[in-house]
Amino acid sequence: MNPKFVYFITNQNKPISDIYGLDRGIAIDRFYIEKFLEENKTCIRGSCLELLNNNYTIKYGGKNVLKSDVLDIEKDNKEANIIGDLRDLKKIIPDNSYDCIILTQVLQFIDDYNLALLECKRILKPGGYLLITAPSISRIDCVAGVGGDFWRFTKASLNYILNDKFSYVNVSSFGNVNIGASFLIGLSEQDISKHSYNLNDENFPILITAVVTK
């Protein structure tokens, strides 16, 4: 048995890491987030919008990105060039502005995510891409806390809320029971053998992803 699991079994009131394993390495869900973005990097082109920072826009879009905007609701974010609420950007961003919008681990923090998705549709150019990742299994966010972490998603629920808004929706899930248990107790990506990531079990996802076209 993995000695890290033995530790957890004998210390059940406290996870191995309380911050997604970031004090040990890279968070497990980031493996799948970056796998998803790598597989869909051709969508990241032209005028792009990302939240909080543009790290993924630059990493996966590279020279195909002509314009990179960063949106945040917090005024003190120096990496953001647009300050606004994703639920209502009508006074800030015109219709049909972006070829690609990247929403990684965002929807769970928005109380009315339908408003946010409708705004994404409005500001996305016809034929543009919306790339979404959302948690299916996760601890309550250690920054947003119990008052600011609203939602968890399944493949069916993300399909449901996207299909009535967009012309093309392709939803996938990533994870398995070993990965899910490891993520919850705070192991990092480096703690898990690489072959463990190769199995996707739709009954035990930790991450739901979607490629969406207006």
C-alpha cells in the first residue's frame, strides 16, 4: 500500500495537504487541465480572453494569439487589463469581440453561472471557441472558502447548461477513483505514478471539460 495512503488512514481528520498538494508539487487537477488545453490549442488564436492572468493563452496559443486580454473582478490584479464582472460586461466589452475565451476553474465561483455563459456567448465571435474546465470532485476552495465556492459539475450537467446556449458542445471528463481519492487527501501530481493518469473512468471524474462554439 502507498505509504501516503497509510498516513492518511491513520490521520483521517487532516489531509496530507490542505492546499491541493501545492506545498508538495503541482495540483493533480492541473495535469488534466493542461492536457485538455494542449489537445485544443489550435482553438487559442486571434483575440483571446482569459481570467486572472493570460498564462494559458500564452503557453498554448503562442504566436497564433494576436491580442490577449485578462479579465478580473478584483481591481488590485495588476495582470488584468479589464476589470469587470463576467455576469455583465455589456458596458465594457462589445459583442463579437473574441476568437477564444479560456475559462479554467471559473464557473464554480459564480453564483449565476448562466449569466456568465450568456455573456461569454455574446462577446464570442461567430465560430469562436469557449474552452471550459470545471471541477467534479474537489475540496472547498481554500481561497474562496465555504461562502464563495458554489458548484460542482458532472458531464451531464455541463452538457445541459451549455447545449441550450451554443451551436456546438463537446463535453469530456477526466479522472478515476485512485486519482479522485488522491486529489481529495492532498497528494500532488508528482506523488502519483504516470500510468495512473491514463485511465479515465466516467464514474469517478475529478474534472469536466468542454469545447464550445458559438
